[in-house]
Amino acid sequence: IKGKEMQVLTREEMRRFLIQAKAEGMYELFLLDLTTGMRRGELLALRWDDLDFATGTLRIDRQICPVGGKLIVSEPKTKAANRTIILPPAMLEVLAEYKKGFFSDLMFPSRIKPDQPIDPGYVRKRLQIILKRAGCKPVRFHDLRHTFATRCIELGVDVKTLSEILGHANVSTTLNTYVHSSMERKREQLEKLFVESY
């Protein structure tokens, strides 16, 4: 079965996208996703007590699912999706500033109902608006996860570590999905080979 084609934001698109997201008040949500590769439902289910600012660890053990017009909190899709990841110091600083004045236990509450998470459909719509205003190609929310994973591969993160961060059930899923160099990476490698050989 052929899945939907994976798309990845370029570094320049990421820069423009995050600038626009900041202007629209959704910077922290999208930055955290591009920093962790979390699934949309996992991201929207986060509570402040899932994050330990002292250690930088973030616990992921639930997800939000729209069912019959309501948002249901459920277990992640697989056992491996229950995981703890470590956030970089710069991301922790952003979240610490963002948390000031917060009155909700949720990290990303609805602006209308602070005791409820943001609706996934609303986030999907806002993503498209921000991408368009930033002059980026239209990508799905799941493509932000692909963007994170692709950048990790380019930076030399080993596949097993990446698989654990993404919450994949097995490493083969990560290998089959992400271990294919981007055109930019291929060009860099070929140029390096040419310079070293001649």
C-alpha cells in the first residue's frame, strides 16, 4: 500500500515558518514539534507535569484523538510510543518563558476552554495558514515529524536513538521511512568525494 508522499521543509522554510508562527502566537507548539518529532495527538495531550525543567525530560504517555466530535484522551498507539525524551536547553528556556502566567495544567490549552486541549483540526488549519503566509510549500502536520527526523539523520543521529525518540515500535520502521539522504545531502557527499579524489 502506497502511503502519502513524505515532504520535508528546507532549513530556510523552517526559519520563515517559525518566524511567522511566532507572529501568530503558535511558536512554542510548532517549535516543540520540530524539536521532538512528536505526533500531533501526543503534542496536544501534553501537561506541564509531564515536563521536568530540572532534568529536561519530557514524558509522553497519552494522546488526544477526535472521536464523534469530542476529544478523547487515550493511550499512545504502541507500547514504544510511551517514552521519555530529553529537550535541549534552548527549548526548555522557550517553554519556561511561555509557561509564565499560565493557569492551565495543559501545555497547549484551547484559548476558548483552557481546561481542554486545542482541537487537532484547528491546529491543522492554522498550520496551513502560517505556511502560506511564510511562503512555504503546503505540508501536513505529520510532515513536521518527517522534517525533524530527516534533520536528525543529516546531523548523524544514529537510527536506534532516533527510533526511540520518535516512539517507533521497531528500528526497521525508522530505517524504511527515513534513511534516505536528501538531495542536498547527496550533493554535499558527492562534492566532498570529488574534492578528495581529484
